[in-house]
Amino acid sequence: MNFLDLLNEELSNDNIEHHLFLIGYNPRNKVIHCFFEGKSDESFYGTLVRNMMPDTYKLKTYICGKKDSVIYHYNEIGHKTNNVQPLLFFIDKDIDDIIPIEVPKDENIHETIYYAIENYMVNGAAICQIWAEMFRQSSGTKVSEKINNLFNDAHGEYNKIALRLMSWVLYHRRKGGVRLNLDCIKTNELFSINRNLELSPAFTDLDLYSHLDSKTKVVTLESDIEGINQCHDELSAYEIKTVSRGHNEMDFFIEFFKKLKEVSSGAKVKPQFDISSSNAIDVLGPRTKPCNSMLSFLTAHFSKLEVTAQTERTAT
């Protein structure tokens, strides 16, 4: 079979991960199996996994499609993990812990501390790094510091919108008991960024709820407002990145980047390539400083591999 035929055969199966694992699984092989939610997750996790895994090991990854599918695979084959060949499962926290919705906890499951992996990538350090590496401008200059300050100010204003959005989401998740189609909400319709890189909300609170209703086909009644406000008070007690939907926060980053690109073009400063929703995680993921929870998770598992390998060498 040639390469194109092989590729088409794999892509034609929407749920091939489980089968691929079972077909190729051999508990004696030195393989690290990682199960991810989405196609771009490996751009965030993969660099760190590869840098930390023992040189004698091979990495195999599986794209499950969504959080529930990762959990399904954990329930079906998670018991096959061992100290020689670990099965590692990676999921986003979302707000399941706040709704609450029960999610399995296990030493082989890494759950983000923040809402999702995107939340780790969006910060002032990231925009300054993009300014240096993609716009090819010097770091540590007055311009770089100004961009950082403007980004943080805009980010703070965006976070106020995100808190209102997630208060509305939390209220309706609890009220209706169903998942909302949040992909219908276009983040760039919720605010605008001017040429001074200042962010302004597009809606008042009540108009925001009406807008969200129209996009998701949900109905927010006047009697619901008090409940949404209570959810707002509740979520305000959390660190914003633990409750702010990662996809939307990344959209904010992209919109800020676009405006920075537009303004900078007046000084004939242009990035070497664009950042969009299709490549943002691929660009920012490998550039993001590893979080402590990930370092601890991988260290705990990979140290077992080293101990097992040392024991085998001693036995022979």
C-alpha cells in the first residue's frame, strides 16, 4: 500500500483510535500512549512529552475528538497501563467541577487546572514573544513593553466580558442540564479593538444575554437575570482562567494580533506569517512555558520508566 492509500484509509475511520491501540498493543514494547481531545492538542503537549520521555521510548498519540471520547477510551483500555508502557489521558477541565459534573480522577489522567489548554497560551508574555519572533522586533524595548501593557489592559477588559459570558453559560447549564452549542458564538462580535489597541465591549449585560440567546437558540427570561448575577458572583471568586472558555480567550488573542498587525503595517512592520483560529495552538503551544501540573504529571510517570529500565539492567 502506498503512502496516500494508507493516509486515506486512516482518515476514513472516524473512531479508529481504540482499534489502532488494540491492534498494535504489546505490553513489552517501550511505547508511551497519549490520548488527546483535539487535533491541535499535541502542539501543546507534544513538545514537552518528547523532551521529557526517555530516548529509548516511542511516542504514539491518539486524537479522540472530544473530552467524553478521551474518558471513554480511559474507561475501556485504561487498565492496560503499566510501568513499562503507560497510557496517559489528557482532558480540559472546562467548568465541569463547578456545575458540577463528575469526571473520573486517576493518576493516568491529566486534567488542566485552567478551563482549557488555550488559557495557558494567552498572556502578555506570548504577545511579546510573537512581536519578537514573528514581527522580528527586539525584545525589552519601549515598544515591546508598551505592547505588553496594552495587551494586559485589553485582556482585563475582555475578561470582564468572559465572566459575564460564562455566568450566562453556567446558569443555563445548571438550569437545562444540557451542553450549549457555544461554537455558534463568534467572539469577535462581543467587543471591538481600536487602533490604540484598546478594547471596548459591544453589548451591555442585558444586550449580551439577548445576543447569546439569538446565537444558541436559548431563551433567557427576565426572571433568569437574578440567577445569572448569582453565578457571576460565584465565578468571580475563581481565578478567571479557570472559568473562562479557552476557545474564546484564544479568539481574543487572535483579534488583538490582527489589530497589532494592522497598526504596525503603518510603520512597515509586518509579521512573517499570520495567526488564525486554524493555527493558533500550533504556533503558541510549543512556545508556551510548561505548567507545573504537566511537569509533575509527566515526571511522575517517566520516572517510573527509568526505575523499571534500571531494574531490568540490574537483573541481566
